[in-house]
Amino acid sequence: MQIDILSLFPEMFSGPLTESIIGKAIEKDLLDVEVTDFRDYTTNKQHHVDDEPYGGGAGMLLQAQPIFDALDAIEAKKGGLGRVILLDPAGRQFTQEVAEELSQEDHLTFICGHYEGYDERIRTRVTDEISLGDFVLTGGELGAMVVLDATVRLLPNVLGNAASAAGDSFSNGLLEYPQYTRPADFRGLKVPAVLTSGNHQKIAEWRRKESLRRTFLRRPDLLKNVTLDDQDRKWLREFATMTNKDEN
């Protein structure tokens, strides 16, 4: 996958792009990331990339010219831009489903904004607007890092065990079940016996039940989008009964 990032602070990416899963993916040539400082493309003599908004108002806006010219340069060099993602609070909320969708692409280009916002004309070059949630960050760099990380780990051969991503929270619409490692008894806290039983069918049933339980207790809103079978519904009724008893 090719990833291009437009940023005023390219140094912010030096750590995340050289460490952990992303760093290893780059070393394996599974990922090629290039960060462009779009200040290099401004035609302003003072190298400004922002200006006051027409009509007045607080703050400064990123100008269209540096962004357009930087995108043009990348497009000419790479033969295209792929999906162009604008990190913006008004965008589509980022979820695991969006990460999976983006992981199918060959090329992603991120635009990291700063200041009060963007000249609206920048959006004409954008295919996707993405937000991490209902809050505002100083700039789009952190948002781009999060989207990049969540997306890249889904690429083939990036994770050591391909099944790891499939079992992550949200991948099947549910929160992930509890997990344990050695020792089986740590300070009196014991691993559930079913997990040491060697019975893979029982383990799978336990994991599904506990995944449902955790989702029911912590994120019940997710259940409306999950396909449930009769056993799932039986467990959910059990959880609801136990919750009602605890409340009474």
C-alpha cells in the first residue's frame, strides 16, 4: 500500500512510522509512506499557508493553493492519489468497518489540517472526510496516525498471525472476549477452567458468550448491528435477568 501524508509538521510522523507494526511493515516493503510538508508548495513570499476568512471571523484558514499544488505534485509523481482523506471533525466517524474498507485500497492520501479550518475549495479534491469522534484536536496529524495504524494492521502479512485482526474488538461487531496467559493461577486469580480444558468447541462457545456479555454490559448499542442466533439470544436474556437481579 502507498500512503501519502500532507502535513505542516512531518517530524511528528518520524516516531510512529519507524516503530512497532508500521515500522516492520515498511521494512518488509508491505507499505510505502511519504510525508510531504505542504508549506514547501506555498507561493507566499513569507511562506504562509493560512489567511483570514472572507467575511471575518475568528481564527485562520488553510489556503487552497499550497494544498492543491502539493496534491498535483504527488499525483504527477505517483500516477494518482488514491482515496484522498481529509481529517475533519465534520467527517464520517472512524470505525473498524471504515478501517477494513480503507485496507482494501492500494493508495491513500491524507490531508492534515491546522488552524481554524480549511478553505472550502480544498474539499473538491477530497474523496473522504473522517473524524475520530466528537472532539477537536490541534491538527490532523494524530488523527492520520490513528487511521493509518488501524488500517495498516489489516493488510496481508503485516501481523504475525493473520487471525489476530479477525478476533479484535469490533471486527465481528462485538467487543473482544477476555483473554489470559500463564500462569494459570496468579495470586489466587485463576484462568477459567474451560480455557485449559483443551476442548476447542467449549472454548469457542465460552469466547462467544463472554464477547456477548462484555458487549451487553459495556456497549449494548453495538448489539443492534450484530447477527444473533438462538443461542446468542438465550445468553442475552440470561445477562438481562442477572443484571435485573443485581439492580434489585
